[in-house]
Amino acid sequence: MLNVFFNDEVLTAEGKICSSLGIPAILLMENAGLNSAEYVISNYKDKILNEVVIVTGKGNNAGDGFVIARHLVNNSVKVKVLTLFRETELKGDALVNYNVLRKLKNEYIKIVHCRDAKELNKEIHSSNRIIIDSIFGIGFKGTPDKRMKDIFEILNNSKYAEIISIDTPSGLYKYDQITESINADVTLTMGVKKFHSLFYKGREQTGKYELINIGIPGSEFTKFNIRKIFQTEEIDVKAMKPVRNINSNKYSGGKVFILSGSEGLTGAAYLCSMAALRSGSGAVITGVPESLNPILEIKMTEVMTIPLAETKQKTLSMNCYDTVKKKADWADTVLLGPGLSKNEETMDLVRKTVKENNFNFVIDADAIHAFKGNLNLLKKRNVILTPHFGEFADLIGKDTGNIKENFYALAESFAKEYGVVLVLKNSPTVISDGKSFYINSTGKENLATAGTGDVLSGIIAGLYSQSMNNLESALAGVYLHGRCGDRLFEKDGASSTLAGDLLNIIPEIKKELSVFEN
């Protein structure tokens, strides 16, 4: 797991780590600058046609920029440093590194003070393919003044240049802010990832996100990660315990019972059922309204379907409860929701199933609506809840704007209060068990298409039936789902993926990740 910190909490953690380990802060700046320079040289050698331009502020972010400049010069790369503040305004480690740079008197380095955007613009030429933003980093809050707005505009409009921001794009301090910031192509973040660079505008402005080693082990940051926010990695999924062995049979490999489907929504039942099978479950039984059963029997040859009593609207009726209970007793995991509709009698069935039983539940889609005003039914149950923002907002009585603004706090408090594992579908998706908060690191915009959520709930249910661990299943399921999407993104681009395409990719990615495999 990678540590993730809020911007305004990183420096406090670094200070405590430096104090506990006896590391001088200037050494962190040296490591940050050295490794950033090495990244630039390794990845942009062909683009350095003339000189690298580094635009600096006056704080520690500027100090990183001065160190980067020195190490680029040491590798015979021409560098032009454009300072936006006078030398007398520099202080601390930034001033130390500025003085070292100034005293080099090397033909590869040029330092120019720019009082305003007009002077800055004169120093940037079309031949400058790399511009490094080392102005503010995480040290900025509020609204940039006119001078800085003009400077941001000049840099963002540099047609031929690639902008590399150091730590975080200058001017960016919150993921949903409306004020101006640098629009980076790449951001080199120091030591730990920053929360506000992972979502919404922050994600857009950050561009490609690379973690730079500053000489502090991740385990040290973990000690001071008081919010317990992490980003999942491939290694985390691979570490999850294997399940199947040589003596496995279809019933020992994980059994899933699904309540799904209504008129016009048989596709949801198909997608989640097949995803559960593809994720490793040995047997899947899907209960559907009886009039829809012939359709799904033809569509799903590997999944066992059960025709259940239905309402006049061709949704599941309370009259099927005894059959539902019997099949749920058989299963290791029960998935409720995809394509059920919000018919009130069907919602009563969902509530009764959860209220009167203590199965391993995955509750998705329409079934989530059943608990609006009945949230206490979720307590003391083994539940993975998988809403998107709209469903979550409806469930807790807020609008989606409130969710977007406060999703970290709302997700964590909800999971803690009701004792569930919450999978809040977002870009990227986040997971919380009320103790820690996890940010998924896979998935791209091609997953923004109908039915992909049904596939996700099926994957999670399939994994849950094998591991019997709700948090692991949620983390692995979301990661696997996103990784499948990434593979299809590489193949088909950003807007041609169908939800059904994911089904045939699951085995390939699952094998690569060894998800619950020997």
C-alpha cells in the first residue's frame, strides 16, 4: 500500500520523521532534487533539444527546483532557472541551494529573475520542450494574485512544452477548487502521494503521477499516516491468500446466490452472474422473476437460474422469500441488487432477506435503495455495499455535490457507523471499512459505460465467496475490475469498451495477479 496524505499534513509528518530519525531536512531536498533530475534525464532525453526551463518560487518547492537544476547541469544538460522572487525573499534550505547553484558559474546554467509574466514570456522559447514548475508545490492555499494568474496562463499556454510539476501543480490545493493552477503533463510527487492530486480537477491538473523517493521508507510515513489513507498496488492484491487447491470441487471453490433482474434489465443479471463465475466461484445460482427465466436460461448456460415468484410488474415478489432463504443458506455469498428495480415489494424482499439472516452480503444497485431510511438493518451484518455517488447520496439523504465535496469523511464515517465495507464507485473508486480508507489505482474513463458496475459487483461477490474476507474481496475486486478496464483501454481506447468485454478479460488479469489462486 502506498501512503496518501492531505497536502497540508505532509510537512508535519516529514518533520516528525526527520526528528525521530535524525535526518536533516536539507537531505530530503537533495534526494528529491537528485531523483527528480534523474527522472527527467531518463524519460525526456529526446525532448531536451535546447535547455530545460525551471520556474521557481521562494519556498521549499523552489529549493527542489534549484537542486534539480544543479544535477541536470552535472549531467551536461543546459538549464535556465527563471526566479519569480528576489534573492532576498529566499530563506532556509531553498536559499542554501540557490547560493550553491549561483556559485557554480557553469556554462550550462543561466539564472534570470522575472518580475512579471511579460518578462517570463520573453525567456520561454518554442525550442524549450521541458518546463519544470517549481513555484509553490503543496505550500499554496487560496487564490493566486493577478501576477501569478498571468504566469500560470503563460506556462499553461506553452504550446510545444511539456510541463513537469514538482510535488503538486502550483496553485492546486483542493481537488474540486475553481481557482487557477498549473496544468501539468507530469507531476513528480515527493515521498508520498497527495490526496488532492488523485481526484477530479486535481487529477486532471496533475497529469501522469510519479512517486519520487526522498530517502524516507514508506514504513516511516505509515507510522504518521494518522488518517490511514492508502492507495492499493498490484503487490497488495498478489499478497492476498490463495484459496483453491488440488482437491477443490465446484462447491468448495465458492458458491454465490444472486437476486437480480426485472423486465428490461436482464442484462444486469447476466453480467453480474458471469462475472462471479469468471472471478473463480465454483457455482453460481441466480434467482430471477419467473417470466424472465426462459431468457436467462438461454443466455447463461453455465449459471443455474431459478424462476421466482414475481409481482405484476415482473419484479421479485415477497412470495419467493422461503426459496430465497433456502438458496442463500446454501451460498457462501449473496449478491443483491443488479437490475432488481425499485419496486416497493421487491425492496421489502431485500430488507427481509438482510434483516432475518446473517449471510455474507454484497449489496449493489437497486438493492441499495431498499435501505434508505432503514440503515440500521445493515448493522451487525457482513456487508459489502457498492453504491455510486448518486446512490450513496440518495441513501444518506444528501445531494451529490455534498458527496463530492466530502466523500472522504462521509465514506469513512458511514462505514464505521454501520460496520460495512463501503465501495464508493468514483474516479477512482474508494473503499473504506471505517478503520482505513483505500484509493484504487486502476481504471480509466472507458469504464464509464452501462453495466460495468454489474460486472464489478459480480467480481466482488465471486471473490468474497472464495476468501470469506469482505475487505480483501472489495480491494481485490475493485483492483481487478479496473485492471481489466485498463487492458481494454490499451486495446480499444477510451470510449469503445462494453461491459460484456470485461468478462473475457477477467481470467487473463486474474491469472496475472494470482488473485486467490495457488
